[in-house]
Amino acid sequence: MDPVERWAKERFQYRNDVSARFFPREAGRLAAACREMAERFLDGGRLIAIGRGPYATDAQHVSVEFVHPVIVGKRALPALDLSMAFPEWLNSVLRPEDMVMGFGAPGGDPAVAEALARARAGGAQTFALPGTEGSYAVDAPDSDPFVHQELIEILYHTLWETVHVFFEHRELGSGAGEAEFLYPFLGSRRQDTSKVVAEVAESIEAKAREVERLRMQVAAEEMSNVVRAVHTLADCLAKGGKLIVFGNGGSATDANDWALDMVLPPAGMRPHPAVSLSMEPAVLSALANDVGAEVMFVRQLIAHANREDVAVGISTSGGSKNILSALEEAKKRGLVTMALLGYDGGEVMRRGLADIAVIVRSDYIPRIQEVQASVYHIIREGLEVVGNDA
């Protein structure tokens, strides 16, 4: 057995061991925090997310999930990523009804902790992820930065998913007058949701168990592709190439995170060159506005790509037109192409656009993204294993 394969299987299992300890312990507190979030959203509150370095991508991710829900029929909720200048921005926009979510490394981030303390003093609900002070504060799930970040992603995904459960037990509007009895969810009276908390807690634990199942499924069915991805990326980097990665929505934040993990890795890891084509909003909006969203990545790839590079598309569906066109262009230019995919791999697989693909065989987007985070983190870690064996 390739030593990378043995190591990678252990890394998948390790994540599950940490998850199995963390979520049963936290599910009840998370459910209670989620109920307060629902109440604050109904009172006009906004979710504000902050972080630095790779943890700014978590702020990006939670913001896009709340504003642009992937579950059809769920309401868009106000959320902002203020990571770029969060101390000053918070001072100018914070309202007492808001919620502030702060992300950091396992050891915490003093600047984020200070901002959360000011927000809580101003009446906001605060989430210290991790931290010791906050409306909801949690110790890091693990000292490993990648494992910590993956479990925190599951945590905020469950908050986003289950906040809608509380909405369904409350009125969503401002009143329906004399016809209120016909439209119970549009009235002004609020329902007691205290009994819902226990059900939500059970749901959170079930979601975490499903991620654990999918991780082991990937470890069993996709391991050869994970190992190939590690060796191939390492070879291309050794030849002077770089990682070029791209995705849409939550997958865009994953692309940004992977690129940052390459160039700004945890202590003890060597940096490697990488570019995320999802990183620059001015470029993305210019291309989408002037030409069309389908060229957002392919135009950038034409500008940045060299033959030694590796192009990686991250997609839950495997069917996004801008992902397909970028991978197609990368193949024409002789680049190695990879993809992290969900469902059955979609058009990327049917059209043979990825030399190496890792598929999370699920039809539920949050669970796909959570396992994809484990996959690209393990690939990133694997570069160190290959380097140490060289």
C-alpha cells in the first residue's frame, strides 16, 4: 500500500473521531443559540462574520449561505462579511439586535476576540469560534487547524439549516389583519419554540453523523484518486507549477481557503504557489457584467495558466457552466485538471474534463461541501507527507 494511502485513511478516521466527541457535546447549546438567532433575525438583526487569513474564508462562507440559501423555498437572511476591516466596520454598523460570528485558529485570534467583546457589550449575540467569551463560545474542536476549521464549518452550516426550523414555528410577517386566522405564519403572535430545541439538537447530531458516514465512504471509494491528487500536485509543484483553483458560492470560499492554505499554511508546513480565481470580486463582477458569468473563470485562467500548473474546479453539482469551460480550456492548454464534485460528478465526469476527480456521492450541498473541505485539506497535508518521503 502507498504510504500516502495508509496515512490518508488515518486522517479521514481521525476527523470522524473528533467529530463524534464534539457534536454530541455541543448540539444542545447550538440549538439554543440557533433559537436566539431566529428571534434576532425576526427582530431585524443581521449576521456579521469576521476572521483573518484562512479564517476569513469562513466569514465569506457563512455570509453567502445565509444570504443565498441553497435549499429552495428558504428565505434569504441578512449577512455580511466584514473581515477586510472588521474593527472599524463593526464600530460603524453594529446594532444591538445583530449577531457577530468570529473565526480564528485553534488558539484563537486576539483581534477577533476584542471585536466580539465590544459587540457583546453593545447588545449583540456573539459566536466565538473558537474562544472563551461570548453568547456562544467554544473551545477549538481540535488543535489541528484543518480539522478545527472543518468541524466549525459543519457547526455554522447546522446553524444556517436549523434557524429555518424555528422560523417555521413563528410568524414570518408583520400581520395579516382580520384574515390572520387563514395565514397563521403571517400573524403577529409568536409561538413557543422551547420544545423545538431538543428536536433541533438531535438534528444537529444526525447531520454530523451523516458527514462522518460520507467521509468514510470517500475514504473507501475515492482513496485512489485522493492519493493520485497528492502525488500529481506534488510533481507539478516540483516542476515549477502552481495550483489554480475555482468555484462558485460556498465552493468559491473553499477555493479561496485552499489557495490560502497553500501560500499561508499552518506552522511547520512549507508554502506553495497558488491562485484562486474566485478571490477577486472586481474581476469577477467585471467579467460577469461585460461578458457573462460563464466566462468568469476561463478568462482568468487564460491570463494566469502555465503548462506546469494544476487546474482544480470545486463544484457540488459538477454542472456549472463556468467550471466546465475553465476545465475544458485547461485541458486544451495541457494542464493537469482535477475536480472535487458532488452527486454523481455531473457533466464534469460525463465529458471527461477532470484527469483526477474526487466525488462525494451525496445530493445535499452542505454535506458535500463539508466533506470536500476534508478532501482538499488532506490533499494539502499530503504534500508534506510526500515531501518528507522524498
